[in-house]
Amino acid sequence: MLAGAMIANNVIALGSTVVFARLIDDYGSLGALISYLLILSVAGQAMQVATAREGVLGHLGVGQDLFATVRSWTRSLLLFTAALTVLSIVLRQPIADAVGVKNWGWAAAVGLPAGCVYLEVCLLRGALQGIGKYKEVAISLVGEQASRLVLGAILAAVGLSVTGAYLGSLLSYVAMSAYCWWQLHAYATESELAPSAGPARAAIGLWTHVKRAWAPILGLVVIAVLQNIDLIAAKHRFPPTIASSYAATAVAAKVLIWVAIGAGFYLVPEVSRRRAEGEETRPVLVRALAIIGVCAVPCLLIFALAAHPLLTIAFSAKRATASSSLLVLGAAFTVLSATYLAIQYMLALKRTWFSVVVGVVAVAEPVLLLQASRKPAGFAAVVLAVQAVGALLAFAMALRRDNARPRAAVSPELA
């Protein structure tokens, strides 16, 4: 069910890109703002996984205790969101200048609060996953993208343009937070009928929970920067029309990232299982990479032979002026897809030093891109070079053997 929801989620997200690219003249600014939000949203993605894991193990409480934990988290996060909202409003123009959208200061102010609300959605989803409410999680995934498309399109069409389209994301997160909260409240209400050992109480504080997930958060931040920083740099490097065309081209080129995310759902638990049992783990990484390779061949062929027609059909002729960069960007994000799998592989092996090494590459990328060619193809070549260096470093660390392999689990009979 969740796999089907992810597919529907991605299809709607692609539809949103097509709609907004045709609806908004300054699509490059919206693309840069979305890239900024995607980087901010990484913490939420990591925390959803961590929350689901802890929930399954019962570490967050059961019934009323689980709801008390979530309620405590929400109170803390509301205070944090309020503080960051004030800060984001005060610093809206510096943030807009940094993102490359100096004419959209109020839109830039939406980013930090939206990232906080997205973290709330992810925590609630993780709690629902932990108690087996997969249908409700699936509904929230599809509902998020659908409401973002509808609300963002309406606000953009009535004259709010980039700000309206961007607000659609924040409003969709608010709506899905309310939905997930309602589902958890219903679960807690049902549990009131069961015998209780005492008053409900939170099992763990929010910031303790976040600190425990620092490694996956950091790893995903590195990937998010490598995946999205080029759109922000493009806004600084290109005039608005070229930046908008580059943004549309980059969205098309990143299709294989979603394939890598799907392959990661298989890779992480399988590597963790094999590591625990003392088995060889690298064949799992090889199989996941083979999935990327099989999907990359037809994609890159299409990018090589039909880049301009593809972008014209999807985004309109005025968004196809950067079509010469599609093949190079497609190769760059194919390489990044492999890097994503290498990082997930190392996280499954409980390695963390990679984040420092690959993080240096992520920090260097915007510096290099701000000095890159003002032609889309030359700019894309720098993106490819950076991704290639990141991949080489990631795989150099991923493929080294551990000095000490974990012992196989001891059977109950011998314990």
C-alpha cells in the first residue's frame, strides 16, 4: 500500500511541476524555493523512519502513552516553529537573496515554518507506521501532494504567483498534520477501553529523539544539498528565462533519484539483516545499483535523442531552451542516484565518517557552480563533475571491508 502511495505521490508531484511550469512565468524562482524547502525537509524524512522504528519496538509508549508522547512533541515543535517563523520573517530578504529570489521575500519567509510543519507531519506519520496504520499513512502521502497541487494552483492563479504556489506546500503540510493527528487521537481514544496502569505520560522527549537520529539526518542533508543546490545556484547565474528553463530541465533529469529511493527501501533492511547475521553485504549494493543501471539506459537514450521535444511537450516551448543540458544533467543525477545508495548502504552498516568527506563535496558544489559557465550545458558539466567526485569518494568508503564483522545472532537454545 505504501509503495503504491509513493508511486501516486511521485506522479502527482510530476503533474505539479508541469502545471506550475505552465502557470508561473518565473518558474525558476519557484524551483529554487522548492529546492530550499527540500533541503530543510530532510530532517523530517529521517525522523519519520526513526519514529516508525521506535514505535514498532514500543519505545514511544502504547495507546494513551503513545499519544502523550506525540502531544508532548507537538507542543515543543509548535514553540520551535513560532520562534523560527518570527526569525524567518525578520530575515526574509537575506534568505531570498541567498536562495536567489530577491523579488520574492515573503515567499522565502515561508521556508523555515514549512520545514517545521513538515517535520510534524513526518513525526505523526512515523507514529502511525509504528502502530501499523499503513492505510492512513498512504492517504496522507497522496493527500499531501494532491492538496499542494490544488491549493498552490488556486493561489497562483488568483494572482499570488510564486508565493501562492509555494504557500500550497505549507498549507498541505498543515492539512496532513491535522489528518494524522486525528487518526492518532482516534487510536488513543480506542485504547482508553483497555486496562491502564496509570495516567498517560510521554515516553521520550522530542529533542532526545532527534539527537538519536543525527547520523541519517546528516547523511540525507548531504544528498539533499547535492540534489538541489544547482537550482539555487542557477538562479544566481542565469537570467530569469534561462533559470526557469534550467529548473524544468533539472526536474526531468532527476527522475532516477526516485528509482534510487525505491531501491533504498530494499537495500537498507537487507544490508542490516546480513550485517547482523555476519553475511557479505556488498552483493545487496550491487543489485540495487543494477536497478539504477537498467532504468538509466532508456532514460539517457531519450535524453540524448529527444531532449527538446520531451521538454516542449512536458513544460512548453519556452521552457525547452536549456534542452542541451538534459543529457549531461541526466548523467549527473544518475551518478547521484548511485551515491545515494552508497550512503544508505553505509548508514545500514552504521558508518558515519562518510558524511564529513562527502559533505565537503556538497559544500564545494555551490562555490564551483557560482563560477561556472553562464550557458546551461557548461553549467551542467560542472554539476556532473561534482557528482562524479562525490560518487568516487562515497564508493571508496562504502566498498572498504570492516575490520571487525558483527557476530551472528546467538540462538535462543544457546543463550
